[in-house]
Amino acid sequence: MSVIVLVEHTGGNIKKKSFEAVQYAAQIAQQTATTVTAVVLGSIADAEMEALGNYGASKVIHIADNRLDELHARAYTTALVNIARAEDSKIIITLYDINGRAVAPRVAAQLKAGIVAGALSYPNLEKGFAIKKSVFSGKAFAWVNVLSDVKVIMLMPNTFQLSKTDGKATIEKQDISFSEKDFGIKVTAVNKVTGEIALTDATLVVSGGRGMKGPENWGLIEDLAKELGAATACSRPVADTHWRPHHEHVGQTGGTIRPDLYIAVGISGAIQHLAGVNGSKTIVVINSDPEAPFFKAANYGVVGDAMAVLPKLTAAVKKFKEQHH
Amino acid sequence: MKILVCISQVPDTTTKIILKDNDTAINSQGTTYIINPYDEWYALVRAIELKESGIATEIHLVTVGKADIEPVIRKALALGGDEAIRIDAESIDPYQTAVYIADYTKSAGYDLVLCGKESIDYNNGTTGVLLAELLDMDYIGFATSVKIEGNVAIVNREIEGGEETDSCNLPVVIACQKGVAEARIPNMRGIMAARTRPLKVIAPSAITPLTAILSYELPPAKAGVKLVSADNMDELVALLHTEAKSI
């Protein structure tokens, strides 16, 4: 009856958001008087998996098959469904991210489970099994009640604060026989973005829009991002005119992000842009136009020319870091 | 090659969300509905491009909804598409929606199913994957380009921390996002032609939903922006540290 949680890792390093998923699972396990079984797929060292105990997993099931180092959603599904059946699990948890979104619905279909995509709360058991999620691109929230016996939850990353315990997990190795169709998709080339912080995982983001005037000024955005340890993003016009790559575009038709801090520079704040960033915990807007609609959605605002404000802000961050070390 | 494009109708992006019935429903009075942008701009337009280049022979559109969504489907037909199928049901449970579409699709012989990466109303992004599972097909999500070479789909997709190129035998379900195609607007010829293209209505299969929405909430109003002088960035940094606790 354990709560099953899928753990993601990059080249053997467990992602922070997966620790968050394990901690989330542990809380639900406590609510439902059971334990957490974390599932880790692919090549990873035992020492790394032991850390899952610190976030509430009591057991780790490791399937070391190195074909699982890449996302093969049907193979991941086979693994999770096998384990869920063996443990008679009623709750299966993944993240609401690229991997989770490819796997969780398949698991749900096989187990006839209702899905919550992008959970923002623990289940309210007094109302059944109701979980809060964002709808209408952040303009409202819905409480989704899962009616089926088995439940599949995709947790929105960066929703809960991590807190480490001294808990321990036992590691169990398993082999699962996969079928050919579990690996039906052949990966012919991989282009990992290295040396920069992945936008979807970033807790701090600096983003630029048309107000940056041209690609020659983008260095100012990068300077601030580097000083903060932040990822960079952009608005749609910037991506459409190819100043910046499409994967940096956030907004209705680009990516959706929910960082702790979103600094928007020279972005007017059209509703389509807000749809991609309104889950950010704190929003800072820097814009020369005091009437820019983005100021209404911001926590902090600076009215001024980006080219003048950015170097000052970067310098202030640098000074702050020197004082706090 | 026959392509099926899944179309969802959604409230226009600029719609203000108003709750009713003790916060258990959305007030749809005065709401303008549009084709879900990911379905339209990327999935449908890419299907049209594949037909224009002679790779696809036929494009069908499928949607789940009551008769009041037909104007949106006609608009999709005006962009392109030979025939539309409306499954006559209302559903906001992804599993139920996927079963409706899968039951229709099973015997219809499509080589490629395209959908948007998610709909902008319930933001689940689950229907396409569920459909693939129910049809025992492969699924590629977050696609940024889709090419067809013979019986194989060559797809670039976003992965965690980068991009990869995949190849996969047809039939396959592909969920499209930015990059797959460029948005188009329907021309007068398309709009006229769409009026006469078949729009079939079929009855949904019997399937009970696995989820239900109990209630809605609106986000708390923003407390208002705190303006900081452009000459005092030290103060902004201090506020971000002590008040917002984000750095």
C-alpha cells in the first residue's frame, strides 16, 4: 500500500525537485498511514540514492538498466506499474515536468487512475481526495477530486520548501523485463544545454523583452543573471526575432515557469506573457514606461531605462553578496 | 497518409475568469471561445503543411464538445482539414475525454495523431499521452519539429535540460509546441470551403470520469507594486533579501 514516487536524476545526480516529490509523497504517506517507496531508474550510485531517506523514503527500488538513462516513457511506465501492482499502491506520484508528463498519464490509464496534473497542495481527505491545481494559465485554481481507487499525482515543482531529516532508506535492486515496444522511440541525437541553469528548474530568472532594444544589449541581462546565479528567459518578440533561442521564451505559447524570483526587464506584461510567469513567487519589473501593465502584476517595480538600471542592479547584487559571505 | 488533429476549444486568453454557483463553476456568459492555440498554431498548421507538401492525403479534426462549439470547429476547418468529427459530450476529465477520442480513432486508421502540448483552460497536457496509451501507440511530447520520412516520424523534442532528435515508426501521437509551425490566418477561400466540409457528430462511448472539480478559487489580489528608485538598487536588493526572501 506504499506511496510510489518516481525519482529523476541527471547523470546520476538526483534533481532537487525530485527530493521535493519524495518529501511530498512522505507527507501523503503520513496522511494515509503508509510509507514511501521511491523508484530510481538507470545508472546511479547507491550513495546518491541513500539521500532519498533524508526526505522521507523508507525504501528505494533501483532498476539499473542503462537504457533507462534516457526518457523512454513506456519503459518507465512498465516499471512503475509493475512496482505499484507488487506493492498494491494506491497513490503514484511524479513531477509535473517533461518526464512526469510523458509517464504519469500512461501509468494512470493502465491502473484506471484519475490524474491531478500540476498539484499545488496536499490532498484534502475530508472532501474526498481533493488537490489544488492552477487552471486558465494561472487566472484561477481548481480543487480536483480524484474519484478512482488508485490516484496519480503530478506535483508542480518548486511548490514546497525542502527540509532534510535524518531518515534512512533501504535500497532494493530489481530487474524488470521490458518488451521491445517499451523502447519504440529511438533517440538519434541529444543536445543538452550545458553550462547554464535550466530555465524550468531555476529558482531565480532574469528575463528580457523588446525594451532591451537589440541583441547587442543582452549581455546586461546575462551579467545580472550570472551575478544572481539565475537562468535567463525572454518574451515572445525577442524569441520571434531570433535574438534568443525559442526554449528561452516564456508565456502563453512558450514555456511556463514558477521561480521564486522573476525579474522582467523591458517587458510590457501582455496577458499572454503573464500566463507563463504568474506563478512566480516574487516579480520585479523594470520598465521605462510607468504605465506598463506588468507593474500591476509586480511586487517590486523600477521605472527607468533598462540599459541604465541593469548595471546598477548587477553592482548592487555583487555588493550584497560580498557583504553576506 | 491520414492525419488526425485533436482540437480543443478554450476561452480566449484575455477572458476574465468569473466564478458562479458558489464557486463551483465558471461563468461562461460573454466568453469568446477560440481554438486552443497549441492545437491551432502548431498541430493543425503542421498537418496542413504536410498535406501541402504531398506527404499527407487527408486531415481530419476531432473534438469533444456540445453543439455550441461548432463555430470554433468551422474556424479550424477554414484553416485546413477535410472533415471534422465532433464527439457529442462535455468532459473536463482527461481520461474520459481520451477514451471518447480513442474509441473513435481505434478503427479509423490514422497514421499520425497531432495535438497541442496542452490546452490553456485546464492546463493538464494529459489527453495526448492517454490517447497514445489507450491506442497502444508511441507518444512524443513537447515536439519542436515534426518531419515524416516514409513510415517514420523524425521529431525534435524538448527534454529535461536540452533537446533531442527521435525517430519513431508510425502510427504515433505527437504533442506540438512552438517551433513545429508558424501561425496562419484563414483566408476567404478557406472560410467559404469550410462551410461545406463535413462535420460529423458521433455519440460518446459510455465511460465515467475519474476526476471531478469540486470548486474554484481566484488568486489573491496583488498587494500592489512597491516602487523603488532607479538610483537606489541597494534598497531593491535589500527588499528581495529581507522582505521577499528570494535571494
